[in-house]
Amino acid sequence: MTEIKKNKKTKKPTSSSKVKKLETQVKKMNEEIEQWKTTAQRSQADLINLKRRTLEEIQTNKRKAKIEFIKKFINTLDELHMTKDSLPKDEQFKGWIDGINLIINKFESSLINEGLTKINPSNEDDFDPQIHESLSVVETKTKKSDGKISQTVKIGYSIEESIIRPAQVILLKYTS
């Protein structure tokens, strides 16, 4: 008899309370799973964004390094042109002039293969301040020529749509 009393005093959970308790635990676990999923998705998105930004930075840095590298060679190219132009036009210097022209052509073609583009406006081209730099102005009596380029003093260069050096020009200005 004492056994029966003990059993009556200690209540065993009923099956419905067990189910409710398990449902509560399942609900908490599902919420925790959702939190972990959300965290994983955010982390994955952050990683994708980091990779994209890193690749963009690498491309930008490569482009900047390439531009800085080519800028140094443009000065050398200018000096080669000045050297060629300073040589006397006598027949005895023809070999020198031909040799320097060959070097200049090879040098320019190598730079062009790296993406360099010349900005070499012709006379009477329109002045574009984005790619041209005006050094001086020459008066003209032709109204149609106002604001046009009279002469290119120094060729400009661009690479990948970035102006490395604008073409240096002399402009025409109409005066009546």
C-alpha cells in the first residue's frame, strides 16, 4: 500500500505536457537554427563583397601602377623626339636619324601594345579642355577658326580612358 501512495504523490508528467515541452524545445531550436542560418548568410554575403572589393582594389592598383610606369617612359619618348629633331638634316646624319626613328617607332609600338593612346590633334580641330591644354593664343581674322587648335606643341597621351598628359596646343582667337 505504501507503494501506491508514493506513486500518487509523485506526479509523472502526462503525455500532453511532454508534447508541449518538446514542442517548446523544438520551437527554440528552430529559432536558433534560423539565427545561425541568417548569420551564415550574412557572413557569406560579407565574404562575397570582400572578394569583389579586393578584386576591384587589385585592378585599380594594377592600373595605377601601369600608368605611373608608362608616364616615366613618355618622358624618355619625348627626349628621343627632341634628340631626333635637334640633329642636323645633313646627309651625313641620315643614318642617325633613321636609327632614332626606328627606336622611336619600336618604343611607341611597345607602349601602344600596353594600351597607350596618342592625343595628337590636327590644326583646326576643336579645343577640348578634357584632353587639351592651351599654352597660348594666336589671333586670327577668320571667325570660323575661333577656338580651334592652331598648332600642337606636345602630343598628349591617355591609357584606359585616363589622361596621362593632355596635348599641349596653341589656340586661335578671332579678332576683328
